[in-house]
Amino acid sequence: ASVANAYLNHLASSDMLVQIKKNELGMLKMMQEFANKYDFIINPRAIGGIAACDLNLSISAISQIFNIGIQCGIYLRPINNTLYVLPPLNNLSDDIRMIRSLLASVLEILQKWE
């Protein structure tokens, strides 16, 4: 309980939650741009520091996303046909450019499989 209380105190005294909310728009914009570029991406969305989209891909392609992501240097979480992007929250405004680039690499590979 002391760790939880210390973390809650940290959140109360920092602007982390404000920064996460601010970066939510950047994450949503990124996912919308990918949806405009790749026909297999539908329903892009973001809330807080989590971005997601649905994928109109085969089950075999979706089952490879985690491994492709690791090879490209990004940890991606596919659940059924939904792809979740959950970046670290400590430096999201700086990391979003790198996330965009790494995710684009994964999506380019998936585009070839489509």
C-alpha cells in the first residue's frame, strides 16, 4: 500500500496526467494518418496514452504482428483484430516521432502481406 500511496502522491504533484491528455491528440492524429495511408486499418482511436485501431487482415498476418514489431524495435499488442500501441508515458511527447517511424515499418511489412 505504501508504494501505491507514493505513486498517487507523485501523480498529484506532477503534470504527468496533463501531458498524457495533451499527447492523446498526437496519438490519435498518428493513428488517423495511418488509417488514411493503409486500407487495412479501420477505426483508429486513442485515449490517454493508448492508441488502437482495428485491422482488416488475415488471422495469420495478425498473429505475426508481435514478432514483426519486436524485429522493428517496437512492442505492439494485437488482441483479436485490434492493434494496441501502449508507449511508455514518461517521455511520450518526445517518443511519438520514434513510435510513428517504428510503427510505419511494421505497417509497411503488413501491407506487403495484404
